[in-house]
Amino acid sequence: MIKNILILSVIYAFLMTAITLTMSQKDDGCLIVIVILSLIFTFLVVRIVYKKNISGIKQENNKLNYRNLNFQHLNKISTKPFLFGLEKKIISDHEFYFDHENFYAINTNHQTAKFNLKDISEISKTSVQINNSRIWQVKINNNNEEVVFKFAHNYTIWNKNFLEFYRKIEELNPSAIQSKWSIWSM
């Protein structure tokens, strides 16, 4: 990404230098060309950054086996942050729960996909933050396929379910923990 932006910046600087050296300063066409070239440059840089950071972040997990289970007794570890609809491109559509043995992903139709906590291969923070809440990612080995879920934790002063989940994974599979938990870098 940085290489692409640098190449684009060099081309932009070269074109701007060529335009200012070849066109008359008193001509209004020079100003129009410079403004149009600047708008094109800005659009291309924003497009590169968008493709790298937003597009393709959310992975679809289409091969999950869902069942109708009662999830009233489970501990919820996720929340839905608000970012004017853009959060739907970043986080999974599921709500996430756990108990002492399993991790549950509940879709919008209230169907539940159940995974053993021992099958979690990675839990880590992503570089994305929405409303001061870090987006976390959980990778699970499901029938020799990697399933990835991204969500915002629901850790608060009164709700410590996510921390309990984190410690449970740390106890069962210490190598799965890729990001250290701290109250300052939630």
C-alpha cells in the first residue's frame, strides 16, 4: 500500500512540475488543470487506502452447521458498535457467546453454530477500532477449515464476560492468544 502511494505521489509531483513549467502562469487553464489533477490524486489515494483497510476485511463463513439451541444461560462476549452502517463491512453478523466448554455464534435468524473452545486456534486484536472499542478476531478450526469471526467485545466495569472468555482460552490453549489483554488497550 505504501509503495503504491509513493509511486502515485512521485507521478503526481512529476506531472505538477511539468504543468507549472510548461503552462503560462497567467492562464486560467493552468489552475483548472492543477485542481483537476489534485482531485484525481486525492481520489486515487483514498481508493488505495479503502481497498487495503476496509474492502475484504469481513470474511463470510458459509459452511457452518446451524442448529436451534437455547442460548439464555450463555455468557455474551460481543456487542454491535455503530459506525453509520460501515461496521457491517468489518464485523461478523453474528452475536457471540460462550460457556465452560463451547463457543457459540448466533446468526440473525437465531440459529446457533457451536464450537469447542479447544478448537479456537487464535484470538487477537485487529488494527480496527470503532467508537473506542477494539475489534477482535477469533479463528476456529472447524472440520479442517478455518472459520474467522470478528467482533467488538462487550467488556465494561459491570460485564467481565469477555475477559473471562479470554482467560478461559488462555488456560485451554495458551498458543492461541496472539494479543495480550490489558485494560488500557481494549
